[in-house]
Amino acid sequence: MSKTWLGLNIGNSRSHWGLFADKTLIHAWDSSHVSVDVVQEFTENGKIEKLFSGFDFSQLPIHVLIDFPRIAIASVVPRQTEIWQIYTNVKIVTLADIPLKAMYPTLGIDRALAIHGAGTYLGFPMLVIDAGTALTFTSVNRNQELTGGAILPGLGLQLATLGNKTGQLPDVELPKKLPSHFAMNTPEAMQSGVIYTLLAGIKDFIETWWCDFPNGKVMMTGGDSAIIHGYLRSHYPNICDRIIVEPNLIFWGMGELIGNG
């Protein structure tokens, strides 16, 4: 009989939830970060519904309203990690749980899980681009050794910083389609500057990586992965065709580690 459990990936902006049966991800959804009061109430009564006000559990493909479910947590927000440790049936996933070599102590657990999941299912060498609040590159060779990576502000963060840290630049959202390189108004000029510079950087990192690992696979995940992949398709289609997009990549890694455990 399969064991049902919850995976929780706590990112900088949101919490990402996955419902598992053993290693199989059944359903994934997002929520805001929870407060200590909500976790305390959940710890006392064990009803999963209390965690997600407004979430329609009838959409789940199986009945999952279990009392006191097992939860595995990977977090890059220490305050949220601390809140969840009052719950007794919890597993905090750390780098020590991940069977990759040459990891440095401050490597983000989200990056480690994503590259482990990607490589486990599709093979190494592997490059993972996580396009979230921060945009990260993480590389592992065929011997499952970390070979490095990079971190920079994500698209949304770059645009928000321009709006928040300047006197006259407006708040700007990401466009659905690529703007003109040379814009004739301020919002589109901001979009152009941030987007085309980021795309050029992604292209450079991928091509540099392929020089070392010409047959390696590239995967992209994170909240902005779909829109960035669309931009790449418009501007660098040859590169885009070799990138696999998987929004639940961190859960691939989590399921491999925790499922059947």
C-alpha cells in the first residue's frame, strides 16, 4: 500500500507544495508563507485544510485529507524552517541527505535537490537553471560531482529593483512577448534592458557549459521558467530547443530521496 506524504519547498517568495504517493508526485500547488499561529494550529489538530485557506481539495485526484501527514521540507528561508520545526512529523531535508559529491556547505538546498532530481531521472552531466526570485545555474558532471554555478537577480527582482530604488522609474511587469530592443517609452525600455541582457547571459552560460559537456542536458525550472523559455524561443530558438522545462524539478529530487523512506 502506498504511503502518502507532503513535500514542502519554501522559496524566497512562496511556498510550493507537492502531494506524493511514495515517489510519485500526484499534485503540486503554491501558497503564501504560513505564520507560526497557522503551523501551531495544524500541529494541534492535524487537519491539512487549515494550511490552505481557499484551496479546493476536491480537485485532488485521490482522497488526501489525512490527520497529521508526514511532511518533508526543503527551505531557503531560515525563519520559515524554524516555524515548521514545532511539528513533530516533519523531515527537514539538508545537503547531508543528497548523494552528490563536492558540494560546498552554503549551496542552496533547492539547487541541490533540483540538480539531483534532474540528473537521477535524465542522466548526468546536467545543468539546471532555476528561474525564480533569484536566477541560478547549477552544474554537475557525469561523476555526480558539483562543478559550480552562478547566482543573479531574477527577472522580476531586477525590474522591481529599478522601480523601488530610483526616483522616477515606474513599477513594470514582465511582458508576455519580447519587447523591441530599442524602446520608445520608459516601461518598455526597462523591460528591454533587463530581458535582453538576461537572455544574453543565459545563452553565454549555456554555451560555455556545452564547451565542457557537449552532450550534457540542460533543464529549467522555477516560477519564471515558462516565460523565459518563451523569450528564448523567440530570440535564441536553437538553444531553446535543447532546454527541458520542468516546473516541479525540485520535487523530482525530493521524491527520489523521501519516497519509500
